[in-house]
Amino acid sequence: MNTPICKRLGIEFPLFAFSHARDVVVAVSKAGGMGVLGVAGYSPERLKQELDWIDAHVGGKPYGVDLIVPNKHEAQTGGNVEALVEALPRAHKEFAADILSRHGIDAASLETERRNGAGFARNLADSGAASLEIAFQHPIKLIANALGVPPLLMLEMGKRHGVAVAALVGAKEHALAQAAAGVDIVIAAGTEAGGHCGEVTTMVLVPEVVEALRAANIDTPVLAAGGIVTGAQMAAAMAMGAAGAWCGSVWLTTPESETSPVVKQKLLAASSRDTVRSCSRTGKPSRQLRSPWTDAWESEAAPKPLPMPLQTFISEPPLRLIDKLSEGGHSGAQELATYWVGQGVGLMNAPLSAGAVVQQFKEDFLRAYERLAAAVDR
């Protein structure tokens, strides 16, 4: 496609694949889109390893990085993250353990796992500048900040290295603030999205953001996100003024993705109503596959989720244990298993490779374009 964003980033098709799996990133970039590696909570050392691997396998195709460099959060306490873990409310820890025990899972190891997992919050709090240095040492073409306005350092380094800086928004006010801060690409993510999301639907949010930027005489391109898993949806978003589509959920059922076989099968069988938007996993609203785990946290008996990232210490250790046991055939763990996914999961009914998904997007996009063209010609 001959569009400004394709020309700027050196891609053939404005389909952006957010994924935690480096294999997905490489496959999508090689197929003509842009793979974007999600690296929130990575240590600088791990980030370098992952990007070195991508460089060795992507064949010079453009790719990007998505990370979190927060300006402020609850883990910024002088590096004493372990003390925060020790101070987590007993009620929250006991509630999580009780969910496991009701499904035949021994929760005795959770405290050890929480202490071992403190590195995530430490990385989130302390490694922002170091991670940026590592990222910009690689031939990335895009860097995205997943939460909030990118820090000034990221914006300055993006300009210095000629790398487009993107940011996710869930409201038009946020889009205007991001554009005013100097981001190069706004990603308007509707509530249908998997992971962290706002309250406004994609169908409303995208034209709202596009119009708000136009009215302010700002020509920052907008990528549509949230529930988009087909080329026809991508075409619809672009008809509303978007420059392309940012997709995450659709890659979760590919063989290259990081999701376990158990979760993949649950995703393939799920309907669009089988997700829930909840703060129970990270402390901020995020959309996940519904399971008895998420149902328990939505019940009246559940304690109120803690601020991000403290809630992560409550939820991630049991969820990691659930994943491990479910892959070993534990029936209770398989029932509890969940993952971030958007409402587009109801259209994800066949396991395809990441490259095949890109091709399917292209073909479906073209069919949608031809339908519209035919309607106009009549």
C-alpha cells in the first residue's frame, strides 16, 4: 500500500502486530506488516537478547518495540520492592490462595514466587532509561509507550535516531495530550481490546480521535486498535480515518505465539462474550479471557484490586502456577487458565501461522475495498 505511514516505516501493509513472542514479530514483519515486541518488565539484559535474536532472523525488515516507561507508579520506592511484596495485604493473598485450593492446587509456594517475581516491578521502576538505550542501539523503526505520555527522554531519543514514537490512548483527550507532547503516532485502542483498555468502543473512539486531531490542525496518524482481527475490520477503521490497524489478540492462536496449548484451545472455542474487563490482574482495567479465576475476582467477596503494579504480585504468581500445572494436565488448573484477549476472540476460530494471518488480512481487506467500490459505482 502506498500510504504515508507505510512510506515512513518502510512497510508494505499498515498492519501492526503487538506480541510478546519474538517469532510473531519476525513472521509479521517478513510478511509485509510490522511486528512490535512487547517487553514490559524486561531487564535490559533480556531486552538485548530478544532484539539481537530478532535482528538475526528478521532479514532487515522493519520492526518495533512496545514498553512501559512510567513517569510514576507505586513501585518507585527507592528500589525496596521486596518490602512492598512483604507488605501486601493478607486478605488479597489469602483470596488468591483460596481460589487455587478450591480447584485442587496447593498454594504453599506462592510467597516464594512473589519474592522471586519482584524483579518485574524493579525492572519497571528502575530500568526505563537503560532499556531505552538498548532499544535504540538496534535498528527499530517504532517505539511505543504502553501507558501514559512517553517520557521526554523517549521522545528526544526517537527524534535523534529517526524512530517513530507511538502511544496508546483510550479517549480523545488523551490523544490530544499525546500529540501535544510530540508523539509521532497515536494508537486509539477501544474497549474491545485485550490487555489494558478504556471504556469507549473502537467504532466510536477511532473517528472521535481522528476528528479531534483534525479540528486541532494536527496531522498525527492514528492507528485503530481494539477487537480488530480481520482485514474487513481494518478496512472499516481506515474508512473512518485510521492510517492502519494495531492488533494483539489475533496472534495469540498462532503457533508462534507465547500462549500455552491449553489457552490456545480455550481461545479458539471462545465467543466474543467470553472476556471480562477487570483490574484484578494488574491494578488497571484490562480485558482477559473469562474463567473461574476472573469470576472470583469479580464477585462481591473479592477484595478491591491494589494499584498497579502491586496487584501484579497478587495475581501473577498464582497465574504462572496455573499455567504450569495446566500444561501438565491438571484439570483444575486448566479450568482456571486465562490470558489477556480482546472481544475479537469470537472471530478467531482457526489456528493459522502468523504469516498466514497477515495474508488473510490482506485478502479480506481487498474484498472489503471491492465491496465498497462496487457500492459507490452503482
